[in-house]
Amino acid sequence: MKVAYIVRKDCPRCANIVERIDRIIPEDWERIFENELKGTFRDKEFSDIGDIEADIIFIVGGDGTVLRAAQKARGAMLGINMGSLGFLSEVELGKVEDTVYRIVRGEHKFTELMRLEIRLNGKIRGYALNEVLIHSNEISKVRNFKLFIDGKYLERTRADGIIVATPVGSTSYSLSAGGPIVMPETRAMVVSYLAPVTLRIRPMVMPSTSILTVTATGRETECVVVLDGQVEIPVSKDDVITVTGSGKPYRFITFRRDFYTKLREKLLKDVVN
């Protein structure tokens, strides 16, 4: 068994959590430590996050750390929440040791979460767990966007940007832009708009097998495509962006925590039975 540790940047408390985990992991399990941990551990195998490939990846941090790991590392991920929300994390701090013991005993399960595939001019440029943001490269500058679904013209929209989210990402940036919450078992993409210059535009839900094509038109077309808030890709005139569901999902470790319970605890905090 090979395990890896990824932590939030500049977080000494995260390194302490890794020490607590590593004391429980069997000695004969292979370990890989992200380079961020060099200042805490010695005589270990360290690796750049982009080179990490393991059976289990312990991710200590917030949702941003999970997204960074999803962008660069390869393996089944387990998020341990050190952030404010932790919607992508399975484990809270008080459950760390108990969770690790359960993993050692093999009591965990795996779940697969949809990922988005992003192409620029037909070439794959990356993947996203939460969302793809297509945005003007200047603050307070709207752009004209043309949208096509499966090659069929849908609409032309003036807005600051467009968000294409997965079901998991529907509870994040897309939700703040007025998009709906989509259950994680649903194979779908949510298209939401940032500051659209019209009242007729509403968020849309489409099958994950659809191919959404977006182009920027008009005199000013420079944009940026942002994947999970981690990777930025510049977009110029005549560039064509396509987004669709990927056939290869992300893999997470789970203990079958109910999604509705997590939704209520993390987002609907004032709801009571």
C-alpha cells in the first residue's frame, strides 16, 4: 500500500495532523510526502505534488487544498478539514485517528465524482472537479459569449463570465451565482452566469454527455479560463472552448456520510428537524 500526504501551504498545524496520521499507518506501507512538508519531516521521500501517485492521498487543509490535489496528484483522495467550510472533506479534526484506524482495517469505501474535461481549440487543457470559469481578463469588463450545445446554437450573452459546474461544484461558486444544487449522483453540468446584462438569462442544467462550446465575440474577446480556481488558461480571439463530462472520474475515500446531512451541516446551518 502506498500513501501520500498533501497539506495546505504554510500551515504548521496541518503538518502536525500528518504526524498524527503517520504514527498510525503501518510501517510497511510506502509513504510519499509533499515538498511542503520538508521543514517538518526528515529522512522521508518527498515529491512535487504533480508527481504524486498513490493508493491513498491524505489531504490536510480546506477545500482549496483538495482542489489543488485533484488538479495535480493521482490517487484516491481523503480530505481532512482544516478550513472554514470543508465541503469536499470527509473528515473533521476530532475524527482523524478513528478514521485512519478504520482505513488500516479496510473499512473504507470508494466513491467516484464526475470531472469536467476542458478543451481549447480541440486540445485537452485540463480537468475540473468543481467548475470551469470563463471570465473577462479585466475587472468590470463584460464580454459577449456565444453558447452552443452539441453543435447547436443556444444563445448569445453579455456577462462578466460563465460558470460550468459539476454536481459537486454546484454547491460552490455556481451556487453563489444563482445556480441550483444538483445531487452528486446526477450526471449533469450546470451553466450559470456572472453579472449577465439581461434579465432573461437563467442557469441551465444539461447532461454530462453534452458538449458545451463557448466563444467570445465582439471587439474585446480576451478572456481567461480558470479550472477549480487553481489553473488559469488565457483565451484570445477566435479561440474555441469546449466543456463536457470526462469518462474518467475522480476517486475519493468515503465512509458513506449522507450527502443531505453534509448539505445541512455545511450550507443550511439554521435548519432543524
